[in-house]
Amino acid sequence: KGKGKGKKKGPASFDSEFWVKKAAEENRTELTGTYTGTIAKYIFKQGWGFIMPDDPESLPAKAKKALQQQHAVAEAEGKTVEE
């Protein structure tokens, strides 16, 4: 096979074992509930993106705290952060 032939391009499928392993490796936890939002940015080749919640106040306290912490880190690094 030639260069790049036979290699799957793009992200793993949604029901792939890859995501289960990744969640365990990164010590991810799923929050309870269902939340809605708008896709702000999506990188198809890499399979990730950013979602802006429709109602940020309805997010769990744990999620709000994590967002505030990352907001502060980004500002400390000199990045412009939008609300």
C-alpha cells in the first residue's frame, strides 16, 4: 500500500470503544441531565468542537466552576475571553 492508504481518516465513530478508553484515560465524568446549546465551532477531521449552552445558568455547579477556572487560566495567559 502507498503512503496514507488504508488509514481511516476523521474521528472514531460515536459508538466506538475508542471513546470509552479516552474517557477512562482522561478521568472524565458525565454529568446528569440534558442540556441544549449551539455548536460554536466544530473540527470535523479531529472530531471535537465547542458548544455554547442555550442557558448557562442551568448548567450544574460543577460545570460552572470548571468553566470559571478555565476562564481565569485563559485570562492569566493573556487571552481574550468572551462571556
